[in-house]
Amino acid sequence: GNLTVTTRPLEITADDDSKVYGDLYEFDNDEYSISSGDLVLGHALSLVLSSDGAAEDAETGSYDIAIGSVEIMDGGQDVTSNYDISELEGTLTVGLRSIEVTADPGQSKVYGASDPEFTYDVTSGGLADGHSFAGLLDRSSGEDVGTYAIGEGSLRIEDGDSEDVTDNYDFTFVSNDFAINPAPLTVEADDKSKTYDGDPYTGFTVTYIGFVSDDNESDLDGSPDFSGDAVNATDAGSYTITPQGLTSSNYDIHFESGTLTIDERTLNLSGFTAASRIYDGTTDVTGTDFSDDRVG
């Protein structure tokens, strides 16, 4: 009779595995199992595994792991043809790459100034090789003094070809507050002067130095008021004018004093009738029936 030798069935299954987006996956070519059948004692199996997901730029998702170049050797002899080989693909899963970005704390500006470009740091995880950030952070709206949350804005991650690859990242943004601080404003009492008339001076005014944008005195709370010894002063001399009475949440107000000068008044005499006298070498004179323009 005849002895028929048939091929030996052998089923090879590639192992499932995973990697993080942006990493290169390198096969050792031993990531498989014999899921059915077996090798003849003394035979050695070699193969090559491959997957489109192994590349660094493979996007997140599931990729087949293919088995190729299967070879079974008996010592130095290739006996592959004596096997009926079935190859079952595995799955390589490319997962999201984790990265955390935190807005830098302590960012601020002075009321009325333009916003700076908001800064940030990577506080956990990292970018894949060749990737970089693009876009800008933003903040919640408002221009008055206060704190405003810094937001993610248009911040994104791009690859070396400037393609947006943010969807391949588990991207976390951590906010911090942006502060708008009061602008300096000087309220300076204007210097004033008058000639002595016996009445207190009432026409005090101030000059504002430091308003920003289109602000003016109407944007302040209160109204100018004055203290100091210039208030109610009537006699000739120099007096301090101290402004006060104004507040604002958007301005750090500094008050500067001015000076009120009350000049002496020239006293004029009229209708003077000088008494006659004998020359004695002096300029003293006496008289009667005069009037003057003194006040009060």
C-alpha cells in the first residue's frame, strides 16, 4: 500500500498590544502564540510582525498586526512547506497621549493697558517628537479691575507639517486667574492766588494726571472736595490746598496739595488834608478829613 504524509496544520495568532500616540512601536517578532497545532520536536519557527499602527505618526485607533515571512527550520533545512499554516492577525491599539498644560500664575496688567500674550507650561505628560503648540490662550471678558479666568483659547498641537493633531492627545488645560490692577491717577490741587479782600477763597480746582483710554472725571466716584488751611483762610499769606473726596475701583488715586497765596492789599487814601508844619528835616505828616478803601 501507500503511505500518504499530509501537511501539518499550524495556526499562529499575533498577540494584541497597545502603544501611546507619538511613540514608535518596535516588534521583537516574538509577540505571537501557536493557537492551534504544534511544531514537530526540534523545529524552529521565525516570522516577522508588522502594523501600520507601529509608526510614530499613526493616529489613535486600532490597527491590524500582520504576520509575514513565516519560516520553519529543521536545523539548517527549511521545512515550512510541510506545514499548513494559518495566520490570525492581532490588534495594535494606539491610545491617546496624555498632556496637561497649565496657565502660568501671577499674570497681570494695569487697567487700560493691552493684554499680554498669556503664557503656560506643560505640567504633566509631554509632546511627541516634532510636535509643537500653536494658537493663543484667552481669558474671560472684562476690562475693569478684578480677576479673570485664563482659558484654553485657540491653543492646539501641531505636527511637523503644521497639521492639527490635538485629537490624538488626552489634552487637559488648567486655568489660572489673570489680574487687572488699578492704574495710577494723580489728582493735583491747582495753585491759586488772590489779593486780600477779607473773604475766604472758594474757587479751588484740580488737574487730573493719568486717565487711560477715554476716561475722565465722570468715571470717578464722588466729587472734588478740599481741606487744609487754605479753606476759610482770609489773611494775607500762603496756605495749603489739599484735594480729597474722589474714589475709584479702577484707579489708585494719589492726591497732591497745591498752594493758595493771598497777597497784601494796597491801601489807598483819599481826601487827605495835610496840616501845616515848620520844616524839621523829617517826612512825617499829619492831616485830617481823609478816607481809605480798606475792606471789611
